[in-house]
Amino acid sequence: MPRPSSAPTHDSPSAPWPRRLLTVAFVCLAAALAFLATHALTGFGGAGLETFCNDYLYTAIELVAVSLCFLRAARRSQNRAAWLLIGCGLAAWTGGDLTWTVWLNHVESPPYPSLADGLYLAEYPAVYVGLALLMRAHFRHTGAALWLDGIVVGLTLAALGADLVYPAVISASKGSAAAAVGVNLAYPFADFLLLAFVAVGFALADWRPGLQWALIALGIALNATADIIYAYQVATSSYVEGGVLEAMWPASMAVLALAAWQAEPAKPARTTTGRHTVVLPAVFALGALALLVSASLDSLTPLAVCLAAGALLAAGARTGVTYLENVRLLEREVEGATTDALTGLGNRRRLMDELEIAVAAAAAGVPATLAFFDLDGFKRYNDSFGHSAGDALLIRLGRSLAASTGSNGKAFRLGGDEFCVLLPGSLKREDAAVVGCRTALSERGRGFAVTASCGVVAMPEEAITVGAALNLADERMYADKAAAGRSSRAHVQSVTMQQRVLMQLLNERQPDLHEHVRDVGELATAIGRTFDLNSEQLDELRRAAELHDLGKLAIPDRILDKPGRLSESEWRLMRQHTIIGERILNAAPALRPVARLVRSSHERWDGSGYPDGLAGRAIPLGSRIIAVCDAFDAMTSERPYDAARSPKEAVAELLRNAGSQFDPEVVERLCVELERPTGARADELSAASA
């Protein structure tokens, strides 16, 4: 038997105290039930134990189980009302048994129905309400489909039970008083309803009920099964007192008491898919249909017919719910396939669909305009402020673009930093609607400016097919971007001037550093080109390579020029130079992408570098390139604490540390680059500068 849960709760700080008491109580219940069942099955102890087992031990088990339910309600506030009602229901049943034991068992002709029957039947409403409260707490957000699954299964089980039990009960009740007939029929009906509650609970738990609800189901099933078998045996005159049936009622109470002390189940996943959601309702619906078909061959009780019909109606409703869920799922799939997940605008697939419609309409005399937009400065913004800020910017721009198109136009995001709109009418770049869209895709702030290059195509004047419209808009957008690039040279010159000032500061502090950073910058640029970096990325890489030691301006000369090993405190200060360099560069917004590469220029591939302990590809590619080039140039140069090595020796050292200190791919590309003629590399650098 599983141990009861005795975890502390917020509302009962001293909750651990019942642990031993609960363990002892449930062990005693298990032992008593085992003894009772053994006596019923084997006659162990003989007739001398009949009174002890059937009266005292039987009643003691019930009283302990009821007490444990009430104790659970008193000690824990979670679902307190549910367990209090279930405890009251069990107490009513125990009261009925005590009435028989103390009074009716000693009456020669006990009345029927009696006070005991009233107490027995009083159990059911209390347990129904308690179970309903538990289901509401556990399955509050369950969909209608799972409720209908449970109703189908529960009604079909009840119909089968009614078909098996009710004919015998009705036959045995002929000639009895109306009250007696009503009570005879009430017991199995109430038990069928209990079994329906169990089926609904299992369905709501997606047929994965957890320990607590499984024990509740077992306890209810034991009680209902015992009642139904008892009613059938009494109706067919086959009941024998003292059998194993007598142990099922107290066993059901003990199991319910054990369920009360289990940990509350975690909320199950609310799924309405899977084989079981199709197979189970279908099987039980077919069972209900079989019952109704059999009614044409052999008479069924009206209750069984009503229950089977109800099960079929619930199965029909379940089919309708499934159909609606599938329709909604299909709508969501279609919407998701044609919608950009980040901005909520239409994606490229929706644009192609809408563009085909627009081209056809344009051919019929309804002109339209396609406008392509590509953001300028977005990559720099992304590098400066991070990808999360970049995504937030795209969301803002997407909403602004959608608002600017109004109710007539349609906005799309094609991916990355590309947007597109379809507008009614034949428009030019200078028209207010296009200018408004372009303005909507622009944002300026401290240290950044994001604008949009634009390409506009009017249909059908300039394009009569989808492909022609797309190609022409794309060409015009890139032409606009090229024109904007010429106007940005002043910005590039400003950045260059800022860098020159910083380089001059380094040169004044350490005159021999100028040549080192120049060589590192040239080598890093050459390797960056082998990684297919674009011109903007190569520019940032070269600037970062030349400024990667900028933070050493704040390091004392006695540490920089120290011939021996640095002490621990000196190393701590030295490791701050990348952070200092980043801080200096961040003061110039245009150099923030460079600052990011400088900060990570002394990270190691295995994660043991500084300042952030980044590892592998988490280190920016530019920083990995700078680390290799810096190490190579340092090893091949004279230093206060080490003599210069030959390029061959430096390469061998890099190869030894590839995979630990350095990115192996960058080291490999450096080796290939060093094998190239020096003049070829110089020509490429001169061309790039020009």
C-alpha cells in the first residue's frame, strides 16, 4: 500500500506531526482488511470470529477511514470542502452500518426501507458534490471534448450495468411496496452514477489520472461494484452473508481515506489529440449502439435505453466538437503559414498570394503599387544594442508600417530587415502613401539612426507579371540603397577621425604599439575576408583589431613593461583592459559594434579566457580572429619578457593551442593566409581602402 503524503503545507506549519500517526493508521487498516478478507475467503478462525469480523472489525475499519478523511479536511485547506463532503458521505454510510449492527440486526423482522437505508443513500449526494468539487479544482481548464469523452464512457457503463442488474431487481421487487421498489432501484442507479463520475474524471485527466485520482476511482469502484453485486444477488436469492463481498465496503472507505492524503495531482496536459481520444469514445459509443439495437430483439429496461441513447447523443456532440477543433486548428495552421511570427505582418508566402491577385486585378484595370523596403543601419543597431532590442525595433516598425498603410493597403515582412507593401492605385516614390510607409520604417535615437531604402513598381504600367514586379522593385530598392551609401561617407569619415584620435593616444603612450596594431588589423582583415564577411563587418573587424589594446591606456607602465611574471593582483588589473577598452569605445555610439569585439578579444575557445568566460562559437567571430592574429604578431615581435619567434615557430604554437585557446578553423585559415604572397595581401588591403 502506498505511503500517504504528509508534506507540510503553508496553512499548517506543524503538518509533519501526523506522519507516524498516518503510517500507523494505514498499516493497521491494511492489516485489518487483510484479516477480514482472509476470514471471508478461507473461514480462518471459524464461526467464533464471525461476530468479531463482521461487526467489530468491520465497523472499526470504517470509523478509522472516516476519521482520516475528516483529519485531512481539518489539516489542509486545499480542497477542504471536497474532502469534508466525502468524509460526511462515508460517515453516513458508516452510520447505516452501525444502525444495522446495533439495532436492526437484532430485530426479528426489520423494516424495509429503514433508517439505515436513509443513511446509506445519504452517502451519494455528499460524495457526488465532493467529487464535483475535486474535478472543478483539478480540471478547471479542461476543454469540452474531454468532458464529452467521459460522459460517453460513463453513460455507456451505466447503461450496461442497468441492462444486467435492473431486470433482476425489478423482477424481485414485484408485489413490494412502492417505497421498497424505489429503494431497490435507487441503490444501483446511484452506483451507476458514481461509476459515471469515475469515467468522467479519468477522461478529464486525459486517461492519465495520477495516484490520487486513481485511488479515488478504485475506492468508488469497490463500493459501487459491491452494491451492484449485492443488489443482484439479493434479487436472484444468491446472496450469502459473510462472503468476500463484506470486505469490499470497508476496503473502499480505506482506499478513499488513503487517496485523501496523497499529494494533489499536477495539472495534466489538456490534449484532445491522440489515439485514445478517438478509440475510447468510439468503442463505448458502439457499445451503446449495440444496446439500442439489441432492444429490438430483447426488451431492455427504460433506464438502460435512456442511458444508451444519452451516450450516443454525447458521442455525436463529441464528433461535432472534434470537427470544430479541427476547423480551428486548420485556420491557425493557415494563419501561421502566412504570418510573420515576430511582427504579425504577412510573410513572403502571403505576399506572393496577394501579389498574384493584385497583378490579375491590374490587368483588369485596377492598378496597384508594390513597394520594397530594406532597413539601413539595422545591423549596426542590432550589434550595438543586442538581438532582443533588434527584435523589439522590428516589432515597432512593423506595427508602424501596418498603421501607415491604412485599411486599403497591406503590409508584409519578408524576413530579416526586409519589408513590403501593396497599395491601391498607381503611385511613385514621392507620393504621400509611399513616403508615409518609408517614414514608418525609420527610427532615430541616441547613437543610432535606422532608415529604409525603397523600390517602387506601379502595375500594370511597369510590370504585368509577379516575377517582373518583384525583380524591378528589388533592383530599384538596391539602387536607392547605393545612393544612400554615397551620402553616408561623411559618417564613415567621422568614425575614422574618432579612431585616429584613439590611435594617436595609444601611440603617445606606447610608440612601438602602432606597428603592432596595424599588423594585427591587416592580418585580421585578410582572414575575415576568407569568412565571406561583408564590407561593413570587415570594417568593424579591422577597427576592433587596431583598437583591441585600447584599454591598456589605463594599465601602469610598470605592469605593461614588467620583464618577469605578473603577480595575481597585477593579472587581475591586466584582465580589466578589455572592459576598459569597451567602456572607452562605447562613449562613441558609432564604435559600439567595435567595442563588443574588443571586449571579447581575450576569450579562449575552451571558456577559460576573460572577461566573460565565453566558449566556442559563443565568442564573436571577429574576436576569435583578433585573438589568433594578436597572438601570432606578439610571438613574432620582440617583447620585454620574451624574444621574437620565427613565423614557423609561432604557427606551431598556434596549432598546439588550437581547440583550447584558439578557434581551430581560424588557426587553419591563418596558416593558409600566411602561405599566400605578401604582395597579394597588400594589394587586397589597398583596394579595400580605396
